[in-house]
Amino acid sequence: MAETKIISGKDLAKKIKEDIAARVPALVEKYGRAPHLAVILVGEDPASQSYVKSKGKDAEQVGYKSTTIRLPEATTEEELLKIISDLNADSEVDGILVQLPVPKHIDEDRVIEAIARKKDVDGFHPANVAALWQKRPCVYPCTPKGVMRMLEEAGVEIEGKEAVVIGRSNIVGLPMSKMLLDKNATVTIAHSRTRNLAEVTRRADILVAAVGRLRMVTADMVAPGAVVIDVGVNRDPETGKLAGDVDYDAVVEKASVITPVPGGVGPMTRACLMENTLECYLEAMKKNNKED
Ligand code: NDP
């Protein structure tokens, strides 16, 4: 069998960010200001803090204006909604992201719905979700968008292929399945109640694991020559290191294309957030110019 292709999300994300960074000066020249991403973090969850820090760093790296609003755990829903409403009304803010999860006393759905659709860089607003499912223009959620870019980069043909997505969350599994369907894959969505999961996954030409269970996709679950995309991020209790949902060392021997963890889907999610911010900015600038 030909050698397995390992898609470096890290390298591709770097290229995407460099391309954006190269475009920003001309945009500043044309529109008078850089794209502006506002990120809100409520509470002190260490993983969320680190995600928010990376997003701010990415935004600065590509030349955007970046605002991070850190709020105490005790922030009320009303206070948070007011901040979102102010950012919605601020014509110099293009993208708004509330880092999830929010503390339990805040209704996550209300928060997501409060973000203006045109500034919803995560693509989680119900209007964006509906647009995705009705094949209308939308902001694509960053993680599945990143996966699609990786498939494209690796030259994976999707049309007519059997794709199996393990996981059906709103942020990964479901939009991933729809985006593969839109590229004419025949899509199966597997989940915790799927019977004979291995039988289902062995049918896959393209297998996407988005579960959150350390190395649950073993070599016997993968067809020889399959394309395997690992979205999972898990902490290995033995090594303390990050690892995916796929048993990489065994599956790499069998797959034709595979993504590593870390350095795979994670960096692409971040790069696609920068792309989404740029798209929201360009839409806003076009609209402003028309109104001029
Ligand atoms: P969720 O917990 O929301 O969803 C997990 C899904 O996996 C559910 O649909 C669940 O099924 C399914 N599942 C759970 N156990 C099994 C099982 N034994 N067999 C088959 N399916 C199962 O997680 P997310 O979608 O938010 O995230 C998934 C993973 O991706 C996590 O590790 C997360 O950290 C990672 N992630 C990575 C990102 C990145 O940028 N790399 C971005 C976002 C997430 P059911 O619906 O029946 O409960």
C-alpha cells in the first residue's frame, strides 16, 4: 500500500493565517480599519482561558484588532447579554465569540442567540445553523470547516464516497455531516446508541471521529485505505499528553490519509475562526460602502 499521508493541520493553519496577514494591510488601507474580533470569557476554567488566549494571539498575529473581555464567574446572564448587545451595536466590532461552556447559571442558548448573526464567527447562531441546513450562505462552524479544508488540501475526493461521522453534537458532528453531504458524500452519523459501531465505521471511505473518548477508534474499526480525521481532544491519563479519539499508532498503518492530535484539526479550527472573522468584516465593509 502507498505511504499514509499525514495532514499537518499546523502547517496548513500557518499558511491560512499567513495569507490572511498578507491581505490585512490593503484592507486597512481600503476600509480605514482592521478586522476586529471580540472574545468574551466568563469564569476561570483553565481550558477556556487557554483557548481564549490563543484566539487573541491568533487575531493579533494576522493583524486584527483583538479585544478579550474577561468576566467573573458570578456574572449574571443579564450582564452578559448587555455586553453582547453593546458589541452588536458597535460598528467597529466584526466578530463576537463567547467562549463555551458558560457557567451553569447562564442559558447558553440565549447567549448564542443574542449574538448578531452577522457577527457570529462561531457559526452557532440558529439563523446560521438553519442557513447551513438549507444550503444558503452562512458562517460555517470553524471545526468542520477546518476539516473540509484539510480534505481539500489532501486532495481527498468526497463525491460518492461513504462518510461516517462519529458524534452528533451541534458544534462538530452535525455540521460536519451536512458539509460532507453537501459535497455529495453518502453520510452516516454514528453516536453512543449506534449498534455494531465497528461494522458501521468499517464501511467508511472517510471516517471522522468527534467523540471525546481517548483512542476509541481502533485499527479493526477502519477499512484499509480509509481517510481518517480525528477531531477528538483528550488528555491521556498515563502520559498527561493530548491525544485524539483515534488510536493513531495503529490506524496510521492502515489509513491512506490521517490527521494527528495535536497538530491536526485543532489548529485548523483556530485558523478558520480567523477566516470567519475576515468574512464577517468584509460583509460589513461591503454593506457600509453600499450605504455610503
Ligand atoms: P460532545 O460531547 O458534544 O459529543 C460527543 C458525541 O460523541 C455525541 O454525539 C455522543 O453521542 C458521541 N459518543 C459518545 N460516546 C460514544 C460512543 N461510545 N460511541 C459512539 N459515539 C459516542 O462533544 P463535541 O462534539 O463537542 O466534541 C467531540 C470531541 O471533539 C471532544 O474530544 C472535543 O474536545 C473535541 N473538539 C475538538 C475541537 C478541535 O478544534 N480539535 C473543537 C471541538 C471539539 P450521543 O449524542 O448519543 O450522546
